Amino acid sequence: MLYSISFRNLIVEIVRGDITRFKAEAIVNAANKYLEHGGGVAYAIAKAAAGNSKEYIRISKEAMREQIGRAWIEHGEVVVTPALKLEKYGIKYVIHTVGPYCGGRWDEDKKEKLKKAILGALRKADELKVRSIAFPAISAGIYGCPFEKVVRTFLETVEEFSRGTENVREVYLVLYSREDYERALKVLKVGGQFK
């Protein structure tokens, strides 16, 4: 099940599926700033990649020290780790990014932080020369950002990114539940795609 939109030479698809088995060269992890993958999508990716979430936390923290030079990341910064066991699905990289915590409240500051998180991952994918990247609905789960606002911000950010991408050609928003998939489609239909 998918819904497709084109922005210039970039295709964006909203898909129902499991991001840990999704055939994209890079998948994005909605991480916390310390890359402690304790719940939600982060835990699912860590467990699927390493077989043990604690081992993937160790790998992620080591990569963060090497790539960022400290023990946390800010909005817009990303850390790349190997896909390990996910390689059997064609995944090469896991790109960790941190979205805003909303607790049910949404404002321009939260939107800006979410845009930074999405753009950071997209730019890193372009730098890694991957053609395809899959995202979860960053911050819409346990971080409590309004789902519809997350979907709109995601699409706006991908459109902005499409003006300068050199390598990325396919961007996916992968939603696990039928309910979230249908809610995302409503955002597109109600808003004349996403406005």
C-alpha cells in the first residue's frame, strides 16, 4: 500500500510497512539525543539490526563519539551506523536523528526542530550517495507531536530538499499501522497534497 508524490526529480511515497524490513538503502532512526534506543521505532531498529538492543546502543554511542565528538546530538545532527543484520533487506545505513519532544503541543519552534532533524538525515543520505531513504514519523510516537503536523512538516521538508539533491531519488515515509497510513493519506487529500 502506497501513495506517491513527485517533487522535481524526487519521488516521495507514503507506505504502510515495517521500516526494519523496508528495502531502502538508508533507513532513519527516530532517536533520542543520547542514542539510547529504549522504545518505539528506535528499539525495533536496534533489535533488528544487532539482535540485541544493548549491543546496538554500544555501536551507536561509539559512532557518535567518532562522528560528532561528544555523547549527544542536537536537532539537525545525525549519526550513521552500519545496518548489520538489516543488510539482508538491502539496507546499507541507519541514520540516527533526533526530533523534538512535543508532549501533545505544537508550535513553530517544534516545527523548526523537526525540519532540522529531517533535513539532516536527507543531506547525510545525499552525502552517502544513496538513492533511497525511508523515514518513520519522527516525533509522532512517544515524543507526542501531533501526527498530522509531523506528516505535513515531513512533506514540506522533502520538497525543500528536492531543490538541491544530487543523489537521493526516492524518499519514503513508512508507517506501521493501517490507522496511521490512512491518517497520513487524509492529510494529503484534505490539504491539496500537503499545504
